Amino acid sequence: MNRILFSTLLIIPMLFLFSLKENDPEDEKVQFFVPQGWPAPHYDFSKNPLTKTGIHLGRKLFYDEKLSRDSTISCASCHLSYTGFTHIDHLLSHGIEGRIGYRNTQTIVNPAWQKTFMWDGSINHLDMQPLAPLQNESEMDNSLENIITYLKSSSEYRTLFAKVFQTEDPITVTNMQKSMSQFMLQFNSYNSKYDQVMRGEKGAKFTKKEEQGLEVFRNQCESCHKEPLFTDFSYRNNGLSVIPKLQDYGRYTVTGQSEDSLMFKVPSLRNVEVTFPYMHDGRYLTLDMAIHHYDYYIEDNPTLSKEIKSIHLTEKDKKSLMAFLKTLTDKSFLRNRALAYPRK
Ligand code: HEC
Ligand code: HEC
């Protein structure tokens, strides 16, 4: 008798707790959306399941200047939502105490599909990415110990980490990395005019010029900037000359192989209209100049990609390419309030 009573007493609160958890809207699982016809994402979500609170926590971290040594720089200082998560006020990245880095900030777009990160591919997992800027002396210049001490001192962070990770000591570097990834995995752009036309949506139609641009693109650019992500994720030399002051040899600095000299990541061209300046060192201020590059400024050297050598663009081609590239601007992504600075 007693035993039955005891277990019933135990089961009732357990059921209650369970139902609370099930109904708690903050703990909702979030399904990752893969647009029709797109390849499977590379990111392994089973190791870091997306939840509403996890994404919220990642967003808070991404926008928190206090993660930098002097509380002035957040990830978003360089990666602004309305410019496709890059910055447009400097050629090269601009960090703590006005220190200038040696590369142009990259856009962050559709990162779930990427295998490697950075212009030279030196990072091979999205979760590892935050460790570089947090500790880099020209970016956020902090130590991981400082960051963990700060996070543990905040009751809001303590609550959020506990809710997402449900372990005894949830505020760890790994869990911080995972939550930042959860937020960045929301930076998905698939709703530009181009996408709407490709999906055959009602009323979506290319102009004649855009259509011609798509044709030029498919003939001369597609081999590297592959649809639908507009990158094939490879590293290539597209004929940029070496800037003596920067001496940046790209992927060579990671592999030490001479055949990788001057190879840089093929960037996605989604939202390219708003992600100026262009190239790994921001040398081209306008999209017009970036397109002209492929016709005028190609520097020949042993690692130059053969596809680049065969590019030929007439004035008309360049104009139509420009029109087409602008159809990759995705306003619903750039103006998505769920990705912007969190307001209280
Ligand atoms: C001072 C400017 C600056 C800050 C602050 C900064 N980044 Fe970056 N980010 C860059 C630059 C520059 C690159 C390219 C670096 C390279 O290739 O050497 C980059 C690259 C990246 C990439 C790779 C994108 C790709 O497609 O390969 C991701 C992801 C990223 N940053 C996330 C973050 C996160 C998360 C934070 C905050 C923890 C952060 N960044 C803080 C400037 C910055
Ligand atoms: C052989 C591969 C290849 C081909 C073909 C190619 N590109 Fe690129 N593209 C790259 C690489 C690599 C970069 C980055 C180079 C760097 O910064 O070092 C790049 C960068 C760009 C950028 C700058 C994007 C940014 O965010 O900085 C634009 C714009 C661009 N390409 C447009 C085009 C157009 C238009 C064509 C066709 C006329 C084309 N590309 C053909 C490899 C290629």
C-alpha cells in the first residue's frame, strides 16, 4: 500500500515537471529549414540541436560588446545584419582601440552549408570561429577566462545557459561557441528576387537585362560562384595582384603548399550589392569595379585559375551582369528583425 502511495506521489510531480518542460515555449526545438532544391547542409545539428532559447542566447552573445577586453567591440561591430553581416565603413577589419586588421570582414551568409571558414580556410568548423576574433589582438583582444568570469557574473546569462544546456556547470567556452553557432545558423538568405523567379512565384520575373546577365553569369562565373549558394566553397586565385604592404598569400599560409599560393575562398555573391568593399582586402569599393576586375585587372601567375583566363566581357555583358547580381539582394534577410540588434 505504502509503496504504491509513495510511487504515485513521486510520479505526480514528475509528470507535472515533464508537462511544464513540454509546454515551456522558451524551450521549443527549432527545425532547420532547407530550401527546395538546395544541397543538404554540412553543419551537424545532432551535436547542437537548435532551440529557441539557444538562438536567443547566441544572439545576445553576438551583440554583446562586453565580450571584448574594453567592452567596445562585439561580433556585430564588424558583422552588421543590414549589410549581409559584413562591415562597409572600412576596407580592412576595424577592432578594439581602432586597430586595423589585415583582411576585409567577410559576410556571414548560409554558414550551415560551409565546410571551412575565413578567406584562407584556416577554420574548419563554425563552432570554432568565435575563438579567433575573441582573442585576436586587433579584434576583441580578450582572454577566454575573462569572458567566462564575465558570463558567470551575469544573472541573465546564468539563467539562459542553464536553460539551454541543463548541466551542472553550463557556462563553458564550448557552450558559448555552440550558442553563437545557433544564432549564426539563422543567417540564411534564400528569398531574393532570383530565388522567387527560380521558384516560379507568381509575379516574379526577370527583366530582359537581368536574364541576359544570368546567361553571362552561367557562362563565365558559375564555375566558381555556383548556384544556389553562389559559391562552390573552393579556394581559387582570381587574378588579384599582391599588395606589397599586406603580403597576403591566402590559403598558402595555412597549407604551406606552393600550389595554394594566392588562393582565397570563393565568396558567396548573395546580397553582393550591399556587401562592399569587395575582395579579401576590400580593394574594390564598388560592385562595378569588382566586375571590371574580371576584364581589366587580372594578374597572371602560376596559380591563376584557368576559368579566369577565358573570361571575356563586353560592356553590355558587364551591365547585364550588374543587373543580375542585384537580383541576389534579399531584403527579407537584410531587414529581418530577429537577426538585428536585440531590443529589450
Ligand atoms: C574586428 C572585426 C571583427 C570582429 C569583432 C569579428 N569578426 Fe568575424 N571576421 C572578421 C574578418 C576580417 C574575417 C575574415 C578573417 C580572415 O579571413 O582572416 C571574419 C570572418 C568571420 C567568419 C567566417 C565567414 C566565412 O564565410 O568564412 C565568421 C563566421 C565570423 N567572422 C564570425 C564572427 C563572430 C561569431 C564574432 C564574435 C565572436 C566575430 N566574427 C567578430 C572580422 C571580425
Ligand atoms: C575561378 C573561380 C572564379 C570565377 C570563374 C569567378 N570568380 Fe568571382 N571570385 C573568386 C574568388 C576566389 C573571389 C575572392 C578573391 C579574393 O578576395 O581574394 C571572388 C570574388 C568575387 C567578388 C567579390 C565578392 C566579395 O564579397 O568580396 C565578386 C563581385 C565576383 N567575384 C564576381 C564574379 C563575376 C561577376 C564573375 C564572372 C564574370 C566571377 N566572379 C568569376 C573566384 C571566381
